[in-house]
Amino acid sequence: MLPGTQPWPHWCKRAAEFGRAERPQAAAQRAPGGTAKGVSGVGNSALSPATMTPPAARTCRASTSQQPLAPPPVAVHQSLHQAVQKAGRISCLACVYACLEAGADVNARTGADGYTPLHWAAEHNKDPAAVRAVIAALVLEGADVNAEDRHGRMPLHNAAQNIDDAAAATAAIQALLAAGAAAGAQDNNGRTPLHCAAQNSNAAAVTAAIQELLAAGAAAGAQDNNGRTPLHCAAQNSNAAAATAAIQALLAARAAVGAQDIGGRTPLHWAALNWGTAAATAAIEALLAAGAAVGAQDKEGLTPLHFAVCNSNAAAATAAIQALLEAGADVNAEDNKGEMPLHVAAGSSHAAAATAASQALLEAGAAVGAQDNNVRTPLHSAARNIDAAAATAATQALLLAGADLVAESKDGRTPLHFAVFNSNAAAATAAIQALLEAGAAVCAQDNNGWTPLHWAAFNRSAAATTAAIQALLAAGADLGAADKAGDTPLHAASRNFKAATATAAIQALLAADADVGAQAIDGQTPLHRAADNSDAAAATAAIQALLAAGADLGAADKAGDTPLHSAALNCIAAAAPAAIQALLAAGAPVNVRNRDGQTPLHWAARNSNAAAASAAMGALMEAGAHASACDKSGNLPVMLVLERHDAPQCGPLIDLLAPGAGVDDGAAEAAEGSQAASGGQGGLLRRAAEAMRHALKRKQPGEPSSGRNECVVCMDAERTVALVPCGHVALCAACAGQEAVTKRCPVCRKRVASTLPVFPC
């Protein structure tokens, strides 16, 4: 055992057993001058980087052996990492030398972060002499002084954030810099060692580290990937003494006190968010003393006071608010959304901090009824707070200060409307109870006529929607309240695009005897709304829940449309077939007609989304929908395709409705035969498809259709001419004057005897 060292641990013994364990005389050979300096902890100048022999100049120890050594096992590399970690703390330098003598790889990586031995040496140390010796030994053996761990951090980053001992941290930084470490090296987040040093919680260490790095050329204004400088990091240091020391050291190096990160936030913004009570005050005071602007706004218009009220530590929030207000911060400063610090405090999810911040702001004269750009007050913000305790505390504090219970936002919603839409069940319940106990109007309507019960039914959380509905019903909410379109809360629940939530809302309302067949102004029931739900799973869930409660599959609205018609017109590609299949599975008639004689397939053809139209058509035709069914105007579904779709989208839809139909007019006329003469529906469908394809040829790709009444030939002018005797209104006046066009009806291919203007030309 070497003098001045402790007994070797078991992991070092394994390394020694594998190779040639370090002996005093070997250590002496390793150090220039023939003495084992640094091993006993007395004198390390011989092992300083300035006097080290470069690895390339040294003779490989393996060459001195008669037999070449086998590659060292992984255990030896791991032992070196462990030895390095211990060496700086218990002066176990002999362990390090034993591992090196055994052939341990000085650049091997261990741990989740991929540290090399040099990373460990730089970070884990208390003894300045020992850390110098370890770093010198590792570098002498070829350790990469700029090796990066998994996060791109180098040993110098680790040394800069060493909180154990200021002298040891300084020694590590000096040794690494002398060995060629890059003072301005950036990790994967763009952070330099100076950023790390600024967050060191040891006041003495932070000052020493910053001074050493600055002396080595580190840039005081270096920015990381988020645009933050070391001064931003120092402002967040949670140790008051360390924060002050770091800020003063950086400011002395002319760091910009008003530097902005990519969000436009200054160091003062981040100091206001410092969760250390004393540190927040210290950092704010130090920055303000250096000329920081107390009212500086970031890109969102937020001031340091907005940040202070978001502080998760109640004491720190209060301290920061007081420090900023004493420096002249505007208590009613508005951000880009018109929100004041009181709005932000009311929405904070930290109960104690939110309460403390709100009280501090109110005492400083914050306007309790202040409105943002959407005319929302702080009470609106409190009502939608996602933390139950915070929602209750903020709501009660604002109500005590005189907040208006019935204040309406730009869209006419009261705080109760916001509370019932809260996605956290506990928070929603807490806010609702606090507002109702204070006298909130349970049936207040917003600009669309929605009551809180409508919004509760449209909540995104199943647990929250159930809790909100039950709380409102217990307070006397009206199940049959109708909005401006005549929709009840059950209609709203049927349109909820979260499957679990839609089911929960429907069940909660039906359990309270909501009318499953209630009709809106257009005559549509909740089942119609469910069929038009934009989410496939939600549409299916809502339909099934309503049908289980006895909803009428054949219910017709004022136009005679059934829920299946609504499903066919659903413009979401996945939702349309899902709703159709759910309705058909329950027995909905696939060829039911509305007052215009149109079937769901007609509506599918008019669907504005080509993908949804195709999906809906496929689902309906698979269930037996008649593609040859004519409505009261004589229109087949295929004739309606051109109404809503661009030319490139029409071809596949026509093929879907009339598969196999030819496109050659001459061949069609020659093959008219008995099917055409008898007016067979199959022939009619084929000829209609031919007419649509013919019209499609004349339509420029990408040119939108102008509407349902455009001429099927020119696709430009309005249809104003009826053909006799078939009666199809298919042509415009210009096309009707062309003999070649009027020889046969372009829709049914019947011979035309005469034409009849339908509207004055």
C-alpha cells in the first residue's frame, strides 16, 4: 500500500489482480523526477499538465512484457470510474493508478449519462490536490479532455457546477483548461461551462468558477439554444448568496442586464420565477440595481410581474411581487392578450402561491374586474383553473374583493360557463360550487344561447362532464334549455367529439329524464347531431347511447331527412362510414327518402369532402343503397357529384356510383337497345354517368363547380332549359341552342322533341 492512502477497495483489488498492480516504485516511474508526487497528497506540480509527457511520447507498458497482455475485462474499466469518483474524496489515488496499470480505458463510458473518468473526476471532488493529480494522470494516459457525454457535456461543464468545494472546483477547472479544455464549449442544449457555473449553488464556488472561465476567454453573453445567457441562469439560482455572487461576477464582466432569450425574456423575468424566497428577492434587487427594466415585456407582452405571480412557491411569489412593486412595476400591466398579472395569478395551478399572489396584487390596487382582449375577468381565469384547491382559493379571494359573478366575456360566457368546461373533475366541481354558493345564474346564456349545462355536456373529460352536469342539475339547471338553434344540452352532448365523454354526458342527462327525441328548430333530434359528429368513435358511441335510450331511427327533420341522411353528409372521412354503419346496424332503412325524394346516397354524393363522400357511398352501397334512385327532380346520385367537387375528384366518385359504364357517346347511342327504350333504371344510370363524364371532360382540372344548377354540358351557366318529354332541366340557354346538344337528353339519353325555358332568358 502506498503511504498516505487508505486500504484498496475490493473493486480496486480486482483490477490489481488482473494486471500489474501499481507499486510505489511504479508510481515513481510514472512521475517525472522519480518521485510519486501527487500520490501521497503532497505536491502535485510534477503531475501538472504543463509537465506531463504526451501519451504519444511514452513507451507502451505492454511492450516491456515478455507476453502481450490480454484485453482488460469490463470490470477494470468500471473500477477506474469508481476509483476516480473516490479519489477526490478520500485521497484513494493508488486505486486510480492500479486501474491504469491494469490497462483500464481512460475514455470508457459508464452510467446513463455516458460519463468518462474525466467527467467523474471533474465533478466528484473535495480535495484540490487530489483532483489535480487524478486529472493529470488521466490526461497523461490519453483521456480526451473535451469528451462529450450523452448530453454533449464535457468535463469542464461538470467542474463548473461542482458544489462540494470551491477550491476543488477551481483546481479542476484550472487543470482542465491547462490541458486544453474549450472554455466556450456548448452541450446539446447550447449551454457553456459558464452557464453551468452561474447555477452553482455554492457561493464561493460560483464566483471562483466564473472568474476562471472568464479569464480563459469564456463569453459572458453566450446564448444557449433557448437564447439564455449565463446571467439568465444566475437569475434562476435558488441560493440567494450564490445568485447574488453569480450576477455580480457576470455584471462585472459586462454581461447585458437586458439580454433577451428567444422568447424575449430578460434575466429579471427569470429572477421573478426563482422559487427560492431569499434568492428571488436577492436576484431581483441585484438586477434592478444594475439597471434592469422593471416593466420589460417579452414577445407575449408578459412583464416580470406576470412571471412572479406564476411562481410555485408562495413565499417566493410574494417576495418577488413586493420587490417588483416597490421598484415601480405596473400592477395592471397588460400582455398581448390583454391579461393582467391578476388574470395570471387567478389561473395559477399552485393553490398557496395563487392565493398569496392574488392577495398581494389586490392589496396593491389590481383591478378585480379587469378585462382582457376577450373581455374575460380574473374570475373567468379562476373558474377554469385546473387545480381544485387553487380554483377554490382564487375564486373565493376574487369574490371577497368584489368580482362580478355575471360578468360576460366577448362570447357572452359567465365564469360559471368557464367552470363547467374545466377538464379537471375536482377543479370543475370546486369552482362550480364556489360560484353557485355566491349566487351565479345557473341558466345564463351565452351569445349562442348555450347555458352552463350545454357547455358541461360538451366538456372533454368524462369525469368532469359527469360532475359538472350533476352539480348543475342539483342547482336547478334546465334540461330542456334551448340555444338559438333550438339545441338542448342533449344535442350538445351528442356532438361531443370525445367518445367516453359523449357517452358519459348523454347518460348523465338521460338519467335526469332529458328528452331523447327533442327537436331543434330545424327539426333534428340528438340522433341527427350524433350522426354528424366529427369523430368516428364519438359518433358511434353517441348513436349507441341514444338508441339504447329509445331514440327513433326514422325521425325526420323539417326537410324529411333522417339521421342516416345526416350521417351521409358527415364531412369527416372516418366519421361518415362509422355513423352510417352504426345506424344501419340498428336497422335504419338505407333507401329512405326525404321530402325531395332524395336518399342518403344522394346526400353522400353531395358531401363536400371527396374522401368522406367516397367512404359514405361505399358504406351505403354495400348495404344495398340504390344508385339508380331518382329524386323528385329526376336527379340520380351520380348527377349530384359535380355539385361539390373539383374535376379530379369527380371521376372516382362517378365510377363508384356507376361502375363499368362506358364513356363513348357514339357507342352508347348505338347500344341504346331495349334497355334504353324501356327506360330501364340500369340503362338510365349508365347514361347519366356517361353524361357526367362528358361534362367532366369539358371542365378544367381544379376548376370548382359553381353549384347544383350549372349546365351539365358547359358547366358554367345556370340550367334554365327543360327538355321535353323527359323533363330534365339540364341545359343553359346557350347550349340548348346547339342542335347537336339537344338531339338527345345528356342525362337520360332520350330523344328530345322540344325545349322549354324554365326561367326567363
